[in-house]
Amino acid sequence: MEPLNKKLQTGHEKIDQQHCRFLQHLKTLKEVIEAGAGRERIAEMITLLQQYALIHFADEEEYMTLVGCPALIENRAAHREFSHKMDGWLELLSSSGSSVTLLLDIQRESSAWMLAHIASVDCKLKSCRKPFQGV
């Protein structure tokens, strides 16, 4: 697994590792799409991504709560918005099919959202980090 670029590191090892895994899942999704996998396999990958996101979002929000990070409310709202988008994508895939263009758009939008979110919201953990290794 590739380490995160320094500007994407939060200063909390578990959160940074989860970000790396999340980005790896997105990279794998792109590879599966480009390999021409069927709609069921791609929906399975998006569901896996969604499940991973929910676990990560809960861990990150718990950590932000523990360290008193002022970005918690902003982060929670962004997480809910992204989760809603993923629900919509799964619904769209089940109802309209899976053109490669649509699938790659989903993957690109997910990747762009994740990178922007880490840089603009999650990295606010750097300034409120307390020594805690529990989460």
C-alpha cells in the first residue's frame, strides 16, 4: 500500500492507514471497471467501498470527538453527504445499467471527493491532535 502524500497526512496513524486503504479500494474499482467486469461485480465493489467508508467515517468522527477537533461537525456533514451519494450510485447502477462512462465517472468523483476531503477537512486533525492511540 502506498503511503499518503505528506499534505494528506492527518498525524494519526490509524486514520492515515484507513485513508490509504480507501484510496486503494478506489484504485481497485477503477481497475475492475477498466477490465470490463460485469454490473454485479462493480456493484459489489461499490458496496464494499461504501461499507469501508462507513467504518472509516465512524472511526474518524470518534477520534475527532476524543481530541475535541472543531472540524467534527463539518466532517460529519461531509461524510453523510458522501454516503448519500454512494447510495444514489448503487441505486442508479441497479436501475439503469452500468456504462463504462458512468462507472468511471463514479470512480473519478469518489477519488476526487476523497482527496479534497482529506486535504480540506481531515487534515484539520493536525492542529488538534492529542497523544491518543485508541481509535
